[in-house]
Amino acid sequence: MCGIAGFISREFLNNQKEGISLLHKMTDALSHRGPDHRGFSVEKNFQNMIAFGHRRLSIIDLNETSNQPMSYENLIMIFNGEIYNYIEIRKKLKTKGYTFKSNGDTEVLIKAFHFWGMEALKNLNGMFAIALYDKQLKKIYLIRDRFGVKPLLYSKSQKSFYFASEARSLYLAKKYSLSCSDKSIYEYFRYGFVSNPSTIVNEVNQVRPGHYLEIDLVKNNQNEIKYWFIEKETENYLNLTDKQKFDKLDSILNSSTELRLRSDVNNLIFLSGGIDSGLIANYASKIESEIKSLTVKFQDKAFDETDIAVKTAKNLNLKHQIIEPNIEDYVQVINEMPKIWDRPIADPSTIPTFLICKYAAKSSKVVLSADGGDELFLGYNKHRIFELYKLFGNNLLYLIKFFPKNVFNNIFIFKIINKIANLHLLKNNLDHYSYLSETTDEATLKEIFSFNINSQKQKYALKQKQKFIDEEKVSFSSYDVNNFLTDNILYKIDQAAMYNSIENREPMLDYRLAALASSLSKKNKISVLHSKIILRKLYDKIKINKKNSFASKKGFVPPLVSIFRDKFSDQIIDFISSKNISNFEYLNTKKVINIRDKFISGDDKNFKILWLMFVFFKWHSFWFNR
């Protein structure tokens, strides 16, 4: 696990010293991602200075033979991530005549590219962001793993092309002023994050998951190429019976966990009360005796899963620890949010996620978490709401009159009914998924923005259509994987873990498991009453924790409202100010200030949008007003 940065530039050909200085700054900005070693490579080819920088976090093969950049014949490579099946790939390459000086995955990876070219990607089971320079083909490849577990961003100017693991390196590299995109700001306020391939900054973009950029140094152009098609992988499982798929689920999860426990450092499991982390802990406990697990305790019983996690850990003989953050811990993370997450993200669970990573770093370098299960197997409430809509459709409006009147006194039930009622006004499934995934409702967005909301919605819809081959066949799972998973869940945990110099691994995000999940019928995934049905059945069969087989999902949220009222009133006034808001002509200053002042006066109704504003303006002030 590491950090990479570099550029292809004509700008520094006559001033190589300045170029090297910039390379060092871009790379050292990622020192938290790789405190164990720094390395650089500088080449000249076709009117370009080609600069690669690397920061290493040593996980496998801890000695210097696996340091980067690494060269082999015509190839130079830097990469961030892990190739979990590197041992199996090395055995194949040995039969082809390759020899190895190291025991790590980096040498295996570069020689895999030497032998197979870009076809090597089909053989990789891992998470990775790779920069590969082929001197013979005179091409540079920027490659991102299938799910986007590892970030890879880039920025262009007239004479240069920059890339890095984090946006902070690209902010340093800018030779022009950076600007915020109005459509991305709309997207951020609607969903709490900005989805790939864009970011909230106009000049910074992402390599899309399952894609690579091919940069031709001769022709001076770039092509984006998709290398992973889940539809092809899914074909391997379509003809299996339900019993065979259930058995495959068991064996793939076991294999995936075993692969992700490969390391030369201490491993640890993030254990919640959920079935996904319980399953991962089960397999891990059978592979590695007395493995450690860690849980965050919350004072609010509505969010605390400690009792369930403790019972699971006891059943599996895990060496379990509990951390209970206090208010000052939360305050410290909120104050440092723009520094930790260099692109704004308004998911409140970022805060306890950072704290559990910080604590884990005291004893481990590798942690296993269970992200991805909810997206692959339909585990969110919105997925069940969509099932309700498909079951009742427009008939719901007719059926409502037969409901007992006291039903509508329950705000949660009222909101669900209202959402289902609104779904029939939308055109297609992509619109349905987008609506059910929004953090902020349309009425609030219309209040805070002065531009036409409908035009921004259309831009977002177009962006989503461009992600999928056949928009009519896009599943809710695929939509979530390509948006919420990559750009909220995985971005959140990657930045939190790497800021603390630890590696986070995701057994639920094995490409074989994703393909199997894609092959499942709806009855094995979701009903109106239950989500992730096949995972729950597996959990129940293994008898990990009997009481938890069909427990409801809880959040991972600190007591933000009370923290903000007690600790952040001054910052709210400072950051959500007329001066800061006026930087964005499409924000309605009067309405935004009104929301701010109402909260300060004791009105919690609009806290969600206030939190979005606070995170955004705090981030913007940190990176743009320095």
C-alpha cells in the first residue's frame, strides 16, 4: 500500500531542476500513504519529461528489493495497492522462464505486464492504482482496479499531464487557478459526495474503476479503455443451481478472506454488529488463530452495536477490543476533515471511521473491513423501498386511503410512503435510483441554489447514462457500485486508513464475488421485509451469532447535532458566511444564511443541509483560501 504521483510534461524540459522539485513536493505530500520509503524516476522521451514518484508502506516483502519505482527491461512502474494472488501469478510466470529477486507483488506485477501486456489485468485479484511506462511502445498507462478501491486522479494543462493517488498532490502541481464545478457542487449538495469520473474541482478528474488511460507519447493523445466487464464474469455462474450458488458464496468468501490475509505484518478486523463483518471475521478466525478485532462503541443505543460485536468475537475466539471515542475525539477529527479528505465528503461516518483507523494503527498495518456487501447484495433501506414501489406501483396512492390514520404520525413511515408515491413521476430506473439515493430533497435544493435545478438534474442523469452500456438494464446494485461505493464508501475508508499509514482490505470486493452476486435472482437478495437474504442465510448456517441473523441495519454515526451546537457555533458563523457564499454566484446567500441562523437559534430541522454546507465551506477555505 503506497502513494504514487507523477507527470508527463514539456514544461520542464529546459528546467529539469524545477520539474524534479515539483515531483518531490507532489510525492512527499503523500508521505502518510508511504512512510517507509520514497523513490523517484525521471526520463526524457518525445519532447517530454516523464517523472514518477512513489511513497511506500511496506506490507509484503519488507526489504528494499520491493522498493519503487521498479524497472524491468522496457518497463518502469509505480503502483499503490496489493495484488493478493501474486503467489499464483508468480508460479505461472516461472513456468514461462521468469526469475524473481524479491518475494513481493511489485516484481510479479511488472513482469506480468511484460509477459501479457494489458491482458495481465484479467489475471489480477487485488486493489491497485498503477502508472506503467512502456519505453518500447512509447506509451504510459494509468490503471485503476475494478471497483476503484484505490484512488487515481489526474489533471491536465496545456503542456503537462499530472497524476496522483490524492488530489492534494494535484493542487500542488497546478500552474493555473483551480475552480469548483457548478454541476459537481449541485451533485455534492444532493448526495453528499461527487461521483467519478469528475470531482468537485473542474480541473481534477478520476480514472474510472475498471478502466485505464492509455497515453500515447508520439501522438500526444489519451484514450480511456474499459478492461473489466462484469457481464462476462457473471456468465460463469448463470447456469448454477441456487444450492450451487450458495456453496460458491461460501467458498469465494473464504478464498477472498484468505487472500487478503496475506501480509508480513499484523492483521486486524473491523467488527461491527453487522452480518458482513461477522462473516469476514468467521473466515479470518479459521485461517489466522487469535486474530484481533476492533469495534467502535457509541453512547446512543440506536447506533451502538457493541453487544452484538462482543458476542460475535467471543463465539469466534477473536482477541477483541472496543474503543469509545469522546466528544473531544470527534471535535478533533471534524477540525481536521479538509486535511484528511482533500475532496469534500459529507458522510458523518467519516468521523468514527477515522478514529477506528487511528486506533488500529497502534498495533496493526493491515485491517479487513466488510465494505461492499450492501451494494452487491442490496442491503440498504432504499433497496427495500424500491421493492415496495415495484410491488405496489401506482396502486399505492389508492391503497393509502385504507391505511389507519395513526400510521401517518410516524415520520419514518410517512417519508417512505411519500418517496414511493413520488417514484411513479420519474421516467426510468436510473432516475428512481438517483432519487432514492439523494441526501437532500429537491425542495431544499431549490431554496439554496439560484440556478435551474432541472438543468443540473439532467446533467447528472447524462453523466450516469454514460457509465452504463444499457441504461434500461442497469440494476440498483450496479448504480450503487459505480457511485456510492467508489466515491463515498471507498474514498472515505481509503483516506482515513492511509492518513494513519495503514492498509484497508475489502474481502467483499473480490471480483468473483461481485460476479456471483450479479448472477443471483432477486429472491436470493431482497424482499420487502429483508435485505441481503443469501448472506443472512449463510451467516445463519455458520451459526456465528444466532440473534443477529436477521437484525436490522444500524448506522455508524456520532452525535453530530449536539456536538455542533456545543462546539462549533463560531466556526459555523465563520465558514458559512456571506463572504464565503458570495464566491459562488449560484448559491442563494440569503437562504443559506437563514438556514445557518435558524440552527444557531435552536432549530435542528435543517441540520443535514447545514452539515453539508459546513463541510464544503470548511474544505474550500482550507484548500482555496490559503
